[in-house]
Amino acid sequence: MPTENKICVRQICFMILSCCLIGKILVAPALGARYASEGLWISFLINFCADGAFVFFVLKLSDKFPDKTFFDILENSFGKVFAKIVYFFLFVFLLFKAFIPIVEQKNYIEIALYETSPSVLTFAPYFLFSSFFCYKGLKAVARCSDIVVWASSLGIIILLALSVPLTDLTNLLPIIGVPFTKILDGAKNTFVWYFDGVYILLLIGNFKPEKAYKRKITFSYAGMALITIIYSVILYGEFGALTERQYFSPIQMGKSNVALSNVGRIDYIAGFIFAFVDAFAISLPLVFASYSIQKVFEFKNKLYPVLIVNGALLISLFVAHDYFIEIFRFLSKEVIWGYWAIAYVMPLIVATAALIKRRKTQ
């Protein structure tokens, strides 16, 4: 890819600190608290360590194959057909990964913006936005990240400012009082919101060479992890044992702060900000799915991958939205191992094989 068409490392960092962050704090904390109680933050830490280790591996891989995309690495090592097979599996994974956040955003908007439950048709226009986003590709993700990072920062600051005075850290005690098996259950059942390392995998070779890029991306990922963990700690400190009921926490946190009686319901600002940012966040897997299937089939018309991806998700939303709880349980408890196999195990095996083959030929 020509250098002028590549995105900046700064934009990848902003994507991590905005879109990837917001997707983990709407529903995941409440679900994690259901399993891990006050050990919620430890469950999140385990997830970040696992996904962060994969991000670190991907960045090392990009260092070994400078200016090469993952597709280029596979094609040069094992042939184009093999590379297309791997990318097809990644495409399928990204479609599955997109479903839960899309339904989550639909439900969040219905609760935050509507007094009565609207029809699923109300959310359908979102796919016009996501189709445009997918059509513009990785550059659109990069440019939007420059904007939404500031919006998400403002939303986080407002929520934490309202919630910190209400936080009772004794709700988190005893720190080691939760059985480790429950903490692992909390990690497993919330891992569907992770797998951000796949985005980095598909971005290598698509960003401009820059000094210390690995450090910048790693620190951005660590920053996202830290903010998410602090958020979960404050959420549990505010609500205690009731945290597991605080789905869509941005419209639940800080409501009891007495300052709101003087300045008005500024907590709504944070709620609307998160709805705005999450519209971009849930588009990420769709953009990368479009990118992946384009690599597989090499469509001459850029609309084809956009229509395939968004059409598949729109149809699944209409068909399955009434069975979301059952589908979520199936994905988070059973299919999650398939997520791991495609998102982590497969890339690790083929990338390691490519590294070994490269070393032998040198």
C-alpha cells in the first residue's frame, strides 16, 4: 500500500482509546459482576492480559515483516490461496463478533432515548451509516478516531466526576474474597467484548512507519485497560451488590449526586456521548469484515463486500433480536472457544510458521 494511503499510528492509538474502550463499559461490567462480584476488575484484568499478549505478539510480527500486511505475510510464505482461507475465517469471526455489540447498541439507544419500546425498524437506518463507513474503509476509521477520542474522553470525565463522590471502596472488600473459579467465569463470559488484537493484526502494514510505534500502541492499549478497570472499580464502589443490575451503566452512574440538583442532569450528556461514540465502535468489526472479504474475493465493485457484511447483520438483527439472551449465552459460553481458535490460535500458528520459514530461508 502506498505510504500516502496509510493511516497514522496516532489514529490507531485513538481508536483503541475511544471505540475499543467504549464497547467494554456499557454492558460487560454488569455481566462480569454477576459472576465475579467485587472481583469484577480482576476478571477484566485477566481478559486484558490475554488480549494484550496477542497485541504484543502482533506488533513483534510487524517488526519482523516491516511494511507487510498480514495477508502479504501469509501470501509470501504459503501462497495466495492459503492467505485467502485464513482471511475468510477472520471474516466469519468478525461477523459473529459484530452481532452482540450491535444488539447492545440498539437496546442502549432504546432505553436512553425512548420512553416506549420502539420497533426494530427504528434502528435499521444505522446500517446506512455503517455501510458508508465500510465503503470508506480503514481511512474512515482512522479519521473518525481523531474526533471520537475527544468525545469519549469527555463522557468518561463527566461520569467519573459524578460517580467518584458516591463510591464506597469498601464494597470491593475483601479483595481476595471471591473464589478464583468465579473470577474466571466473569472473564470468560465477558470476553466476547475483547479480541481487539484482531484489529491490530489486520492493521499491520496499513499504517505509516513511525519511530517507537510499538511502544505507542502498547501504551494506548494499557491505557484503555487501566481506564476500563478504574471504571469497573468505581461502578462497583457506587452500586455494590447491585452492580449486576446496572446494564448500560453510563445512564445509571452518578444519578444520585446532589450536584445534579443545582446544575441539571448533565449525566445525560455522558449517556448521549456514549451512544454517539458507540455507533462508531460497533462499526469496527463491520469495517474489518468488509476489508477481509474484499481480500478473499477481490471484488471489482467496492459495494459488494459492504452489502454482504451489512446485509448479513441486518438480516440477523431482524431474525434474532427477540432471542438475544439465548444467542448471547450460546456465544459467550460455547462459541467463545471458536472465537479463540480463529482470533488467536490460528493467527499465532500461521504467523509462527511464517517466522520459522523466513528464518530458514535467510
